Amino acid sequence: MTELNERLRFGTVGSPQTTPQSGTTAAIRHIKELGLHHLEIAWVQSVRVSDEMCAQIAATAKECGITLSIHAPYFINLNSQTSELMEKSDARLLAAARKGFLAGATDIIFHPGSYHNQPPEQVYERAKEKLLEITGLLRAEGVNVILRPETMGKAAMFGTLDEVLELSRDVPGVLPCIDWAHLHARRGDGSFNSYDEFAGALRRVREVLGEEGLKRCHFHLSGIAYTARGEKEHLPLNEADLRYRELLQAFIDFGVEGVAAVEAPEPFHTADALVLQATYRRLLKLGEPLEQIAD
């Protein structure tokens, strides 16, 4: 159980690196042992899991009280440039959603694609039409999951905060996955790393999606290295410049609810998840907003 007044469920993207045995069910049990509450299953290369294994995953998660999401394969692009590539992209996202639903996951996280040097407005319209098509198929099949396009860490990639928020507004069954490290890295200049900027992003969520948007959040958290072109690689918190205490304080001040899934390289994966959860709990107990958050 989460602690009283705790609104965010912390966990890891992929199995915690301290999991003593291989397999998703072992990872779920280890998440519980650690005192975390969420696992994002990383099917990032392909979706190769039987229906029987999905049933085992769902049963274990229910038994342990652990919520689940799926990180779909990296090779999804809502702006694929040929019909063959688009068919393969569609198949990957649909497979992640269908199998994820059988496994008890409620949210399917994916990288939305590339601009391919096309105008962002044009790419947005294509992405919207593709998501309308895919969510329609899933609804017709009774696959009740939320598709979550992720904010991306490079300027060449489709996936600004506004783009994923507007897709969430325009397409039923879609909500954002906000990767805060990616937002920090995207401009490549060290910006988007202050309480005011974090609060501004949460205000934007509220403007586009209403208060409900702040109550159904899914975040990725980590340190990150970047160049002038944006994201380079994920880093452990103790090697990164991300001002995560201010970010967690903004979550508290805005009453954010949902999931915070932590990405970090070995061997810091588990440690960083526990540090972020412990810091969040400490700030909750202090109960002092960093500053007034007037509308």
C-alpha cells in the first residue's frame, strides 16, 4: 500500500536491476519487496509473449498490488514514410496494446516518431489520424488501454509537450507520457530545469486536459546527458544536473496523481527509484509549497 496522502506510484521502466531472477513475474514480486508500486514492462525490441504468460503476469500483479504499464517497441513511427514501414509500425503498437491488456497493463507508452524534415503541423495531422485509426480498432476489440505518446529528447523527433498534449485532447483513448529528462534535454541548452518551468508545464497540462489531466499522469524520471542536439544518454541522478527535488515539489503543489516510472543505467536503476520515492515522501511530510501557485 502507498502511504497516506501519497498520490504518485513509483516504479521502474524495465525490471529493477536487483531482481534476483529473470522474468516479469519475478520483477513484479521484487518491486513489491522494494516497497515500490509500479512496473513498466519494457517490450522495447519486440512483443514476444504468450497469452498464458500474460495471464501469469496479470495474476501476479493483482496478487502483489502492483500496477503495470508497457513500453512498446522503439521502432514505432506514426509518420513512417512508406506503407510497408507504416504497417510494421502499426503492428508493433497494436501488439503491445493487445498483449499488454491481457497482462493487466492499463497504459501503453511509445515513442511517436520523427518529423523527417516535414512541417510539424503536417506531421501532427498525420499522427492524429493514425492514432484515431488505432484507438478505434482497439475499442472495437474491447482492448481497454490508454495509448501514451512520450515527450522526446531530440528536436528532430516528433513529441514536444504541446504535441503530446494536443494529441491527448484530440484523440479519445490517448494521454501523454511526460518524460521530464527528455524535456530538459530537448533544447540542448540546459533549460527546462527549474521549479518555474516544471510548474509551467503542469499548468499547460491543466489548460489542455483539465484537472483530470493532472490526476491521470504517467511520467518518466531520470538524469540525462545532452548535447546541442538534445538527448545523448540517461544518467544516474548523482551524475546529472536534473533538479529533481524541485520537480517533485511541483508534483505535490499541483496535486499530481498517477505513475512515476524511473529510467536509469546500471547499477543505479533500483537506487534512483528509491531515492525519488523517498524524496517525494519527505517533501510530502514537510508540507511546504516551494512557492505560491496562483492561476
